[in-house]
Amino acid sequence: MSENKFDRGSALSIFGSDRKEDFMALVFALVIAFAVFLTY
């Protein structure tokens, strides 16, 4: 019985690893939040 591997659409990813992709998404979200904080 093969183990169930959760596929998150890695083929569409621009990064090799999911962890790096998650980290870049977090940084991007923080940059947007900081920009909004400075704007208003």
C-alpha cells in the first residue's frame, strides 16, 4: 500500500521546495501588510 502524499500542485510552483514557497508567500504578505500600514 503506497503512502498518501498530499499534492499541492507542485507542477505550478516556481520554487523547488514547498517550504521555500511558503516562506516567500509569508514574506510577500508581510511586505504588503507593511505597505498598507505605512500608506494609511
